[in-house]
Amino acid sequence: MSTNGTKFKSNREIIGWSLKAATLVGLSGMLMGNQSCNQAAAPARVLARRVQLGQVTAPAITLPATVSNSQFNFQYVANQQMLTVLSATKTFSTANIDPNAVYTPAGLDADISNDFNNCTSSTDTTMAPTFIPAGRSASGMNEVMTNSNSCVINMPQAIVNGSINDFTLVGGGGLSLSLANVALLPSANFSFQSYSLQVEMSAKFPLDPGNNAFASQTTNTSGYGGSLSATLNFGALSLGPSAYYQTPLSTITMNGLTSATTDLANQWSSQDPWYASVLKACGTFIYINGSSDLGLKVGDIVAIKNVTYEWNGTPCDSQSLGNVPDVNPVEYAQIVSLGDNLSVAQILKGNSAYPQGNSSVYAGARVYMYQTAESVKSAQAAKGASGGVCQLPVGTCGGSATATTSTTTASSQ
């Protein structure tokens, strides 16, 4: 009797442990699956464009008579906040936009640094631009076309401007307060439960005269409840900017500027893919006016396109009439070293997937992302070490790598 009972108990324990083991295995599989999904869902690398802040316009806030009947400089603090937004965003970079900036080989590999200092190629930025014969413009002046221009290299790709037209705070009982009627408040305080803010952002080419924007975006932000349900004390604004940054209006404005900047970047990218510029072309090396601040990594493959610039007179000292990048890349290169404020790419030779053009690479040429380092490594892993993609360190490659073009993560057109 006891023997049978013991056997029954042992069998039951075995079944129980089997079920537990199966459950643990299943949970382990689920956790591994979730981990795999999380790894697969890692955000894509963001490439930043070099921009400069122009101006954010905003009307002054006339404070209630119960405060001081004075005005608060809303535009000043909005511009300060916009500088913070641009410095924090991953889509724009405000580094190295000084037209007198000096690019140095600091941080690069030693042998590459020597090549940079000794570069005396005909495409050096210190050399005279290469002129292309052109006709006469509609204004009667001689059009001058060039494909090597030192003035465009240190220049930001766009001047970013903005405008805050108004904000609306909605309190209990449907009471609404806008910027225009702040002065009419019977007291310095206004409690609100929701808000809305409209921000207009635009980007224009630095060389273009006037205020013609090539990209513009109007963004409406709003919020309700939560931590933004608060009381705005307009009396605090009379104490100056430092007090403003502690108010809910500062949070509302920062949220609006951040959203508008993101929307502008998305619209820009949909019209024109990311690019950087060539500083120098020295033999097999291309020097680029950006480094990790633009999101570049060692192993990235870039497509290089020369650009024809058109001027209504002396290059860089006259009105710009536009520019046109070449349709096809003149070279492909792979980034091999990142410096403090520039990066170096080695031209890919002997590989049918990266054909060479019939022209030189000129200073001011555009560098477009062709394949990220991540996609190159993924293609190498899929094809094996004998695949047709250049292995790092970059050198002469043989064979065909046409299959890797499916891994392209950014358009080069």
C-alpha cells in the first residue's frame, strides 16, 4: 500500500516538475522573443543637418495693470528656448557653422592627419574655383558657374526661423485667455486646464536673398490635464526671464518649439535627403565637414556628387542663382576615421557596386549617405567573409556587391 502510494507520489512529482520545466522553458522563450523584438525595434540612427538660428518672432506680453502695466519680452525668451531646442535635437546640429571656422585633423588617425596637412590637390578649398562657361542672365549680368567653392563649405545648410503667433489658455467654466487679452485680466493669476499654441517654422538657404523659404511648417500643439493644469502668475513675468522659465508658459512654449522643429525636419527630409560637404579631396581620401556631431560612423558608405553653383557675378560675392547636384555620384567612399570636427572617407576602388566617375571630386561637393555601417555589416554577415562588400579597414575590393544595394538606408538622389 505504501509502496503504491510512494510510486503515485513520485509520478505526481515528476509530472509536476515536468509542467514547471515546460512553463519555465515557455517563459524563457517568451522573454527571449521579447528581447529579440526589442533589439529589432532599436531606433534608426539619425543624421543631423548643420543649421543656424535666424530669429523666432513673438509679440510682447502686456501685463495686467494689477502687476505693473508693463510689457514682457516674450520674443527674447522664445529665442533662448529655440537655441536650447536646436542644441538638444538630433536632427539638427549647430556645431561648426562659423564661416571663419578652421577644420583641423585633431582626433584623426596619425597617418591621415599627415595627409590632411600636406594636401595640395587642385580641389583644395584654398585654390581658385573651377569656372564653367555660362551665358548672360536676364538681368544683363554675366552668369558665372563654378563647381568648387570654399564659401559654401562652412556655411549652414539653412537658416531656421520661427514665429509664435498666439497661445490660448482655457480655464474652468470655459474661460479663455489669449495673448492679446492678458492685459485685461482683473488679477495677475489665471488658472487653466488646457492650452493650445501655434508655431510656424521655416528654413531658407543662406545665399538666397529675401525670406523665401524652401521648407515651412505650421504646428499646433495642445495639452489637457496632468501636470500642465496649473496657475500662471503673470506677476512673475515682471521679474524677468529667470522667473519666466519657472512658469507653465515656458513649458508650453518649449513643447511647441520642439514639436515644430521635428515637423520641419521631417518635411525637409521628404524634399531633400541628408548631405554634408567635401572639405578636401586628396588622392584616395575625402575630408568631410562633420563628424559624430552629424551622426556619422566609421564604416558608413557615402555617395559623392559634385555640385554646379550659379552666381550673378563673382562667386561667393554676388547673388546666388541656385545650385544643382550631379545626377550620378562621381565617387563612393567609406568613412575610416572620425576627428573632432571632420571625418575622413576612403574612395572605394575596384568594386563594381561602387563605380567611379570620370571627374574629380571638388571642394563643396555633397556627401550623401549610401549605406550605413550597420547595413554594411549586416550584408557582410549574410554573405559571409567572401562577400563583395569592402571589409574594414577599407582597401581594394574585388567582385560584385550588387546584392548589398537592397540594404541602402538613405536615398542618394
